[in-house]
Amino acid sequence: MMGKGIASKLMAPVLRYADENRLETALETNNLQNVQIYKHYGFHMSKDFVLPDGVKQFCMIRKTSAVQA
């Protein structure tokens, strides 16, 4: 499914809403490949840790990119 623009279609309205309302956005993923995708959308690594079952979890935050009027 990669390369089909699905991530953009899902992320765009959420990030637009966050920017319009000056909201930070946070997410978690356990897929290291997704980290690069989310960085493309302005997310930065906040924290990573290993869950008790051995799965590595990545926490990311995106500051609003809205320009204050």
C-alpha cells in the first residue's frame, strides 16, 4: 500500500485541524519505518521505550505550524 498517498489522505485533515486550532499533535508507533513517514509530516521523536513484551514503542509530537494572526 506504500506510495499510494493513503498516509497523506489520512493525515492532512487532522493536521490542518490541529494547525487551525493551534494544537499539538501526538502519536505512538511501534514500527520504526513509520517514524520516517511521521517526520515528513513534522513530528519529532519525544521518547522511545521497550514494552514488557519486548516491543519498542516510539512516541512523537508535532507542534502546530499555524502562523498567529
